[in-house]
Amino acid sequence: MNDSGPVIDSFLNSMGIPINIPAKDFFFGVVRIPADSSGSQEEEAKPWEIIFRIRTQSPSQARSLFTLITMARLFLGQISFTEASGNSRDMAALFFANPPVQEEECLVIRTGPLDERSIALLFNMFSLYSN
């Protein structure tokens, strides 16, 4: 999604999170988490994860966003989204489940493991919070 800053900001504001993300581009994908090294997971049993990649104007903006997300993670504690009720705090816990990774002017965020039910709940929340 090009020029995604205003869209992301609107989404965050609708959840009561008053911050602005300096996003130039936004990409997300849903992928299966690879099986463990023993190969014991069957294809249907593998959980999913969502990967978000936010490209900012510069590496310094990505670093600032990295710092903001890292600090937010400290205040959230350990909440499992799959056990969550679907409120905005639970959604934040989903996005902050893993530490962000900075790659130049991009920030990569990976969710925790999700099953199909949780992914459906997540997309339902997106449609609920989006204008």
C-alpha cells in the first residue's frame, strides 16, 4: 500500500492509539510458520504468522519507530491473542508479540503464532476499526 501513513494513522486513532506512523509504504503477508526441526508438525497443524513491513522516509525514522515499538512492548506484558477477547489492547499485543527488526528505512513486525480462527478474528477487527 503506497502512501500508507494516513491510513495507518486513521486505523490507530480509531483504536484510541494517538500516534502517527511515518509510513511511505506498507506491506503485509500471511505465511505458515515453518515446522520444527524434527518435522513432526503436520501441514494442517502448522500455525500462521502475519508479517508487516513498513517503509519510512529514512533510516532514522525507522529507528525512531523501532524504539517506540520496543518501548510499547515493555508495557504490554505477555497476552496471547488467540485467548484474547478482540479489544484494542489485545490487538496491540498481537502486533507487539515479537521484537521489531529494522532493515535500513524499513521496519519488519511479525505477529505471534495464529490459527485460522484468530486470523479470521483479526480481519474482522480490521474491518470493524477501518473507516
